[in-house]
Amino acid sequence: MKKFAKIFLSLLCASALALPVLAACGGPEEPAPAPPVEAVDYVSRLKLDLSTNTKKQEVIPKIHIDGDTTHFTPKSNVSEFTDGIIKARYLAVNTPESTGTIEKWGKTASNFTHDKLWNAEAVLVESDDENWNLDSTSSKRLLLWVWYVPKGMEVKTENYRNLNVELLQEGYGRASSTAENRYGEIASAALAQAQQLKLKVFGNEKDVNFFGGAAVPMTLKYLRFHLKEYVDHRVSVTGVVTAKFGNCAYIEELDEDGVSYGMCAFYGYKGGELYKILTVGNTVNVVGKIDLHTWEYGDSYQLTDLDYNEARPNASTNTTLVEAGDGKMPSTEMTVTKLTGSDPVSGTFTVTDEDGNESEVTETLPYKEVILCTSVTLKNLTVTRITVTTTSTSNGAMSIYCTDESGKSITLRTEVLTKADNTLYTPADVGAAGGGDTAGVGAKIASVNGIVDEFSGSIQIAVYDWSCLTFAPAS
């Protein structure tokens, strides 16, 4: 037994001598850190080749949608494109959402795309092959490569950068059939590098444009006075649903002074319980994120990222029903003079400083800013002119120019209004109903109910149903 113990001890010592040398602290020696990955600018390696058989078109940015979708105006061959507009869905890349549902890095990716294109010296779009190819999800959107010359650089072929690949390289988007396109090899390399470096959507870096915290409760009045402060923040507001169209519900509250404050709540294509909650006449509590939409006709704000989780009906992120209504559209009777005027409206609010001390602050806004997104009724209008949209997805929508009894002008902007037989309402229908001519001129509108909107700095009334118009009997 003693002999066996001696042999075992000898083997143990021999084994110990064969082990790696231990560090002084008693643990194994740490392996040397891997050298940092040297980032490659794949975008600069990809060059625009004007001699290929792909379709190419010089364009001007027209409407910014999000990180991977932009509408352009072609510089030539306008008739080749639907409505004279190129609606581009970027090939190879899918950026996070930033319109309806707000996702982390969505707004930042959107801002990146807007900054590159709207500051570019030149922009060109290119098809993936010899044809202009439609996106499978849209009959009017083209799948395109987008090239731009950065600000301050000479407009030369070698100075164009490919924005699709750049979005992938910077980590602003994930794969979208990335390897299966014309520039698939270099786009895939840019994507792989972003994944390896854990950039943006592939890492844990904080997105300063994404607010994922709890919603801040407030009144619609307070929100209307402080919209700019809450862009990209989640808020909780309560109001009555006054209208519902264009994938939006308009909510409104009346304050103690009889002034209405409203907001557009964009629910997108969501149905189910959320859609039922947002019924006209219902009082609802809406939880959403304030989104600023900047386009060529001015800035507009809306609540986005609405949700209702039926599996978690008590979730704090849910939009909920406060009180069921009668389905009727509440409306404030208004004059054109007051509606379009600049008379200020005051709001007094209690604020708390860093030491917890409360004080009252009075702020003012022009009435025409306060009244946006609310439901109003105007009476006794005369039609002076009607134009019909023919070059966009709003094909058939009418702009009805009117004056009131004092000669003040206001525009009624209709949605595309359809009759029971699926034909469109036209200026001739306006004229026939209101005693005007076949162009609608001279028609008398006894009253119109609609939502206050702004277009190119001017107030107009959004009319979403033919029933919103009541015509005076023809004389």
C-alpha cells in the first residue's frame, strides 16, 4: 500500500511538471487580445459604371419616407415613370421602421439617408438589370440602387457613392436578399463587416433617437404647446376620436376655456382590438411616440407606434378604451376668419424645477397652430374653383377653393371620394349638388365638417367623406 502511494505521488509530480506554467496570481495566463479589426470602406471600392446595360436616371430628392425608401423627381424621361415620380425602395438593405412602428435605429437611419441625399451635389438611381423592376409589395415602387455625390465634391462619375451599400456598411440596416443582386458581393462584405464590428443594429450602442422608456402622461393641450420637446418620446394622452381615415385616428379634447386641441394618431395597418378601440365617438387613452414628419409642404407631427396587446390587456403600452361613444363626429363651429387668423391662444402650465419647486408658466401659440388636427364645421361657402389630382396615389382627390360670406378664402381638400357604384365624385357632382356649373364653380355649400390641416403654410380642411358636405338648395 505504501509502495502504491509512493508511485502515485511520483506520477502526480511528473504530471505537474508537464502542466503549463501558472501565472503568479494562481490562474492560467490570459491569451493576448485579438488585434482590432481594421474597417474597410467598401463604398469607396464600388464605382458607378455608366457603360453597363442597367437603367439609370438622374433625379432630385422629392419626398423623404424613411431609411430605405425615397421618392424622387426624374430630371428627364418623366413620362417613363408612374405619375412622373420615382418611388424607390432600396435594394439589398432593410432599415428599421421609423414611420408607423418605431424601431431602434429606425429614426437615426432615416436621418442618415435624408442627410446624404438632401445635401448631395447630385443623385442618380440605377436598376439591378436592364429593366425598371417593381417591388413585390407595391405596384408603383421600384427596386433601385441609389448613388450620390457628397456635398462639396465635384460631380464626376468616380465621386458617386452607393447609399445602399453605405447603409449596410454603417450598420443601419439588415440583409434584404443582399447577396442576390448586382452588387451582392461587395454589399455582403459591407454587411459582414458591420456585423463583426457590432455597429448600430448589430450591437448594444445607445440610439439617441430612440426612446424606449415609459410613456409620459399629459393633456393634449400641453402636448400641442410642447410638441418639439417630445419628438421621439412616448406620451400618453386622452381624447375623443373625432375622425378616422388614411390609417389615422384624430383625437381631440376640449379645455375649460372651450378651445379644442387635437392630434393625429397613426395606427397604420393594425387591426383587431386597436382598430375597434379607435372608433369615432369613443373616448380613448392613446400611448404612442411623437413623430416629426418633414416633407416638401411643411412639418407635421403625429402619434405613432400605437399598440394593443390582447394577451396583456393591462400593459402600460396599450391604447385603451376609456368610454364608448355614440359613433358621431364631434365638431366645433368655426369661421374662416378665426380659423386662419394669428390671434394668440394662451396656456398656463405648472412646472417643477430641479429643486422640486412648482411655478406657473403662461405660453402662447397662434390659434391656427392650436386648432390643427381638430374637427370643425364651416358654414355658407361658395365654390370659386376646383382642381383634381391626377398625378399621384391621391388620383381623384379634389381641392375645392371657396370663399365665405365675408370674402375670406379657404380650401377644402377631399380624400378620393367614391360613390356606391365605385365611380369617383367629381367637380360636376359638386356643381349639381350645390347649384353650380359643371366645373363646380358657384356651388353653395351650406356646411362642411372636416379636420383642420396645413399645406404649404396655409390652413385647409380635410374632407374624408361625401357626407361631410351639405349643399344649399339650388336657387
